Amino acid sequence: MDATTAINDYLKLGLRFDRIEEGYVDSFTGDPTLRAQVADEPAPDPAALAREARRLLTELPHVEGLEAERRDYLSAHLIALECAGRKFAGEEVGFVDEVRAYFDVDIAKGDTDRYRDAHRKLDEAIGGTGPLADRMQAHRTSEEIPPARLEECIHAFSSALRDRVRAQFPLPERETINYEVVTDKPWSGFNYYEGDYRSTVAVNADLKQQMSNLPRLVAHESYPGHHTEHCRKEAGLVARDGQVEQTIFLVNTPQCLMAEGLADLALHAAVGPDWGSWATEIYADLGLRFDGARAEAISEASAALADVRQDAALMLHDEHRDVDEVVAFLQRWLLTSEERARQSIRFLASPLWRAYTSTYVEGYRLLRGWLDARPEDEPLAVRFGRLLDEPLIPSSLRAA
């Protein structure tokens, strides 16, 4: 089999999953005739899709014209699709095994002693008296962006980040983002990449966006996060190098873990540890007061609680705990309201998204470690640029 045939088979396989679960294809910017061909086929059988993934995986070592890096990339994604096919066919797959197959990582429960230490640091950063959860809630409420100002704030941070990012990571002149404020979604923000260097970014107003989180969210979805990565890979890997497999972005595959880890590090890469003072100036231009130094301290302390959501997923799907028990766990350690905890459960319980929380937890951990392990003479922007430009997978970072 030649490379063109193998990659077309891979693309069609991925497109067929979207007919089983709409949304499985996060974006497809490839040949529209392939999508039309798949749309005209009989309804796919999940077990047959799993068999097709195994066939392609078996034949991949013998495909002519593929360098090792592309073989490794395709292999990791075919393993994910094979597992997804078995899951959709009704086969029981353990949650830890599911996450391993989808995202090329192993997961385990976090350390509650670490969470207690994070609470001690949060207690110092927030100050005041009374139960920490109440003070945290009061702090979050004080940081809520007035709904009428949300879109204005989004555009201000997008513009500021775009100027910084384009200076470090050049983008096509015609790249553009359309922002929409939406409701009734299980996520905080979402990037819909449309191809030809265009994205629509949706921000969920139901979650009452907070001032300290908005810069991170815009960086995550836009500059230099998802939108920037899509644009750079379309211009480089696809248009320049002909790596057509990069025209499809599939949920529950290793590329998601890489993308979410990259996006969660986007503000760190673009602005650095002093992001609070930078954000304070932008909010001041909008007539809004923001304590950047305090936000930095709270954010740093809260980072140690990242594993809590993955713990909750393991409790639900591996330990089969009662939903109310998991809600209480989230409330206790994330110092959050029952309403917000149940919003998290909605995401964790979704058939499509139930494993996805691991992309944030393990993606950030793996990619941050890889960035921090760079040689002393290698700038952060150079190594972060590799994440934007190369078809890396988790195992390749671990090997490095």
C-alpha cells in the first residue's frame, strides 16, 4: 500500500466515526469529496470500524513513503480509533485502559495531601476569615465579569495576545477568529476550526466568566492556543509538507492531549509568570479593576488541584461511585458550589467527553515538564513553537 492510499483510508475511517457520534470529528479541512463519499455510505458498524483500524495498524509498517515520525503519529491514532470502535460496539473497556488507548498516557488518582497543601496556600492568598470554601466563592463572585462587558473583554485580550503571538509565531495575514457568546454547553470555551486559517471561538456565558480566568481562556482557544496551532499546522505540515493526515482532528485521540496541554500552556508561553500585571493593564483600559498579583498567587496555588477532576472521572467510571459522592468530592477539594460541581459532572458523564478531562490534566503535566526540560540556551518560544508546528505525540515527548 502506498502512503496516499493509507492516509485516505485513515481519513475516511475518522470521518465514519462522526456518523456514529456527531462531534467525533472536531474539524476536517481536507478533500471534501472524501467527506461526501463517507456521507453516501451505509450507516457504519462500530465493530467494522474497529476491524478497519486494526487492519490499517497492521499494514502501517509496510506503507511506502512514510517517515518514522508520521508512522508513529498514525499508529497512535489508529490505536485510539480501534478502542473507540470497540466501545461504540458495546464492548466493556476499563476506564484506565480507555484513557491509555485514546491518549497514549497512563493515569492514576492524585494525592489528597497535595490538595490539602494547596488549600493552605489558597488560604494565605485569599486572606480573610471564615471557611475557605466560602471565601473562595466570594472571591469568584467578586471576579465575575458583567455579562454586558464579556464580549468587549474577550476582544481586548484577543487583540493583545494576537499582537504578541504574531511577533513570535508568524501567522498568515488572512487568519481570523469570530467570537460567539453561547449558553447551555458543558464546557467553558470551544474552538471550531473551519480551515483556511479561520476559527469560531464560543465562550459559555452560563459559567459566569471570571476576570482571572478570561486571559487564560482566550490564550487557550486562540493565541497561541488552538487557533494558532491549527493555522501553523495547516500552513506547514499540510500546505508545505503534504501531511494530509493533519487535515482531520479527532476527539479522543492523542492529538487532543497534545492540543489541550499546549493550549493550557498558551498564556505561560505568550506572556509568562507576570501575566497578572499584564492583565491588570488591559482591564484598566476597559475601566475594570483587577488585582493581578493576587490572581497570580491564587492561580499558582490552585494548579495543584488540577488532578481533582481526573480523580472524579476515575471515581465515576473506574470505581463506579455514586454521583452525589463525586459531586461532594469536587465541592470539597475544588472549593466550588454544588451547581458548578454538577456542571463538571455533566462533562465527565458525557459519553463523548467522559475521558477527555485527562487531556487537560496529563497534557499540561507532560508538556510543561517537556518545556521545562529544554536546554538552557533554548528559548521557551522555540520549544513551544515545536508543539505548534510538529506532529508530536505523548510517547515522543516521553522518549525525549
